Amino acid sequence: MDARKIEENVFKIFMIVSLGIVLMSLAIIIGVVVIKGLKFISLEMLTQTSTGGFYIGRSGGILNAIIGSLYLVAGGTAIAFPVSIGVAIFLQKDFASVRVATFFRTILDILWGVPSIVYGVFIYIIMIYIGWGPSLIGGIFALSLVELPIMVRGMDEVLRTVPQTLKESSYALGSTKIETAWKVLRKQAMPGIVSAVFLAFGRGIGDAASILYTSGFSDYIPTSPFDSTAALPTMVYFLATSPSEEVRGKAYAAAFVLILMILFASLISRYLSKKFSKMVVT
């Protein structure tokens, strides 16, 4: 048999095995969470707040953690988005030199790989310095730092795919760089921008380390940015090691709800990307 044909078959087998490992791992994780968490899901659990402090009460539900997670990730995404779109546009060759853009992309790649607990500790130190305790606003700032490099790099990559001819046509019609960035780059890259935002959203809503010290914990729904707040990831962290089966069941139920929220965000991302794809000039 031809050596190139053998090489091709080997790599096909390697790809199929790799895909199988990924799918099997995903199926096992979701299967365990669903099997162990689904039986503990009830209307009462979804509509009641926790009891007992550190969420360890056997009674009560996870409503405060659901609302807290949405508050945290919505706030973090809202802060990260305008900064990210500005930085991503700046990194394009119409604004920054290749050397400068390469430097900042390298920094962003490093920041993407930094463990999220580092961001949490950094924000926590600042909070201590200015006299804040664990709070919703602290968790929001920590998550915004976690999401920022993910969002910027995602937007940057999709902006780089916009054809240079479109930008040159815009310049030829008298548009400035800013007008071209807003009216041409933004519209052409909108499907990818949406995907980058929801990618960062999914990363933020599932992160526990960055909010472990900054947002604290609470059995109640926060009414102020300076109130401590519960979140689904930290709830899972605290409940999973409990000796009580009922309490551990709440951990699996919280994890199940968290997976559903990420799935829902993914579906919204796909819908919006498809919708905005109609604006793209091909």
C-alpha cells in the first residue's frame, strides 16, 4: 500500500479515536450529573432560597444561587464587552502596527491561561484595601477579568477575517477609520463577535475560583451590589463534599441547572450568529 495512503488512514483513525474520547468524556460527565441530580430537582428547589448558611441546610432550594450566578455573569460580561470590542478593533492593522498587535496578543494569550483564582485574589486584595467585603460587585469585577482575554481574542480573530477590500472600499468613499470599524468591521464580524461574547459568558458562569473570595456566600438573593451573593459554581463546591446524601443531591441538582444554563446560552449564541450572518457580505 502507498505510504501516503497508510499515513492518511493512521491520522483518520487517530482523529476518530480522539473524537470518541472527547464525546465519551462529555457523555460520562453529563450522565453522572443528570442521573444523580435529576431526582433531586423539584419546583420547590428551583423557587426557594437556601437555608443553613454555606447552603448546607437540607431544606431550601437553589434560587438564590441561580439569580446570583446570572447577576455575576451579566455584570461581568457587561463590563468586559465594551473594553473587549475596543481592544479588538485597536489590534487590527489599520490602527496598530504588527509588532504592537503581536505583543498585545501574546499578553492576552498569557492572561487567558492565568488561573482564574489569581484574578479572584487580585480583586480581593483591592477590595480589602478599599474596605469592601465579599460582595456581588467584587465578584462581577473578578469575572470581568476572567472573561476579558477570552472575549478580546475571540473578537480579534474574527475581525481579522474581514476582507481588506471591504475596508479599502469604505476608505475610498471617504469614511474614517472609526467609521469603517463601526459600520463595516462590526457588521461583517457580528456573528463571530456574538460567539466570542457567549464563549466568555459560558466561561464566566461556570467559574468558581474567581468568585470564591470576592462574592462570598449568602442564603438570600442580593438586593445591593455590596451584598454577598450565592452562585451555582460555589454552591456545588461547598455541597459536594457533604456527608449528607440530600445535601450532595443539591450539589448535583445545582450542577445540572448550571449545565442547562450553559446549553441555553449556547443555543442563543447559535441563533443570534445565524441571524446576524444575513448582514455579512460574501
